[in-house]
Amino acid sequence: MGRELAANFAVARAVFEEVDAALGMALSKLCFEGPAEELQLTANTQPAILTVSVAAARVLREKGIPADYVAGHSLGEYSALVAAGALQLADAVRLVRKRGQYMQEAVPVGQGAMAAILGLDAAVVEEVCRAAAGNEVVSPANLNSPSQIVIAGSAQAVARAVEAAKARGAKRAIMLNVSAPFHCALMKPAQDRLSVDLDSTEIADPCPPLINNVDAQVVGSAGAVREGLKRQVTSPVRWEESMRLLRSLGVEKFVEAGPGKVLAGLLRQCDRAAECLHAEDLAKA
């Protein structure tokens, strides 16, 4: 992950070197060589994805490809904020490593779960979650597109919601192989711990402005960035709303900076007329 960027662009190599120094470990070696099982640990995955995303964004900047707005899905919001100058790379990578650790420790393994619900609109998914919750927790976690919503919460409540979603006509409702139930009320201990770290981290006004996850609104101040990152831990990612807001603001071209092309696929589900490119393709041009 990120090996080709680092091999071809000095500015990308510098990002990996800075992250290695900030974390006091060879994250670059883990990204380039694995082993996969170690890279997949949440405390490693989050800083690794951020590093590759920032490396790609800096290559684009070096090539003179500007952005009018930035946005990032969940963890990706930190990458977006580094790209916008609101967070320093070293601070961001240390924050996301702690974020991953705190989220993993918030709920004992096996007690939480997430599931993808395909083919039901958000209002129906919310009804399903309310009915399935009982005395436990289950709620929408990622409002990704008109046809894809991820739910999270207590394992048994999520399982009940999956069955209820199928009964309500979902095209698919499947449990996900994840290490914790992200973006739900069970993450409150992680939110409390991360809030302390965010309060002690220097944050600047983002330029260009951010479309944040928690409100799907344009954010231009450091204070709003900080509060949004705190609330994001227990709140759903409003990705579809974020993409529709950008379209309403006149954005026609989107560039995905980071490993994979998942966000491009979600954008096509939201608006087939929007053009989405990948940073590594542009970097080769």
C-alpha cells in the first residue's frame, strides 16, 4: 500500500519518512511489505491509510491540481484536514493511532457488530434499528449512498436488525467482519478519551474548507473542526449528504486520494453525473 507512490515521488517518500519519525516505528515498511495481519490491526490500519492518502494528496498539490473543498469518510476526515492545512501530519497520525486504539478498547471483542443494509432508504433503516434495539444499541453508522447504509451496535441487536431489514425488503443485509462497532453510542468511552487528545492538539482553520462527516456541512473554523472530530466518534458518517452538498455547491469533479476506489463507487451511487478520478491515476499523467 503506497509503495508505488513512494517509489515515484520524493514528496510522497517524505510523508512516509515523517510518519515513521512521528510514530517511532517503520510504518512505511509495514505498508510496503506487510505482514497483512499486522497491517490490519486497527491501531496500524488507521495511520497507514492516512499516510497513503496524504502522500497522494501532496503529489497532486505538487502537480498543481487544486481543491476547492476537502472531505473524508470517517478516518479520512483526518487526511482531508492535513491536506487542508488544519492538522499537521505528525499530529494527525498520532491522533488516528490513538483513535484506533480507543475504538478497539471501547467494546470487548465479540460484543459489538456492524452490518451493511442494501436497498432500503434511511428512514426505513432507522425504523428497523429502533425496533430491533430493545435495551441494547443499534443505529445507522455510515449513510453511504441511497442504496447502502451500514449499521452498528450491540452484536445481538445488529443481528436482529439484519433479519428485520430482510423482512422489510432489503436486497441484502449482511454482517461485516469488523473489529468494533464504529460510529455508534457504544463508542462513547473512545470519544471521551479522544476528546482530551483533540483539546491538546493545535488545529488551524482549514483552507480549502472541509465538508465534515457529522453534520455534512461546510466547516471553515478550527473550533468547528475540533468539535466535529469529537462528535464523529459516536455519530453516523453522513457521506451521501456530504456528496450531495458538494454537488449543490457546484462541484463537478471529485478526486479520491487514498488506497482503493470505494468512495468513487459510492459517489456513482449518489450521482452518476459526477466525475470521479483517482489520485494515483492523475499522478501518473
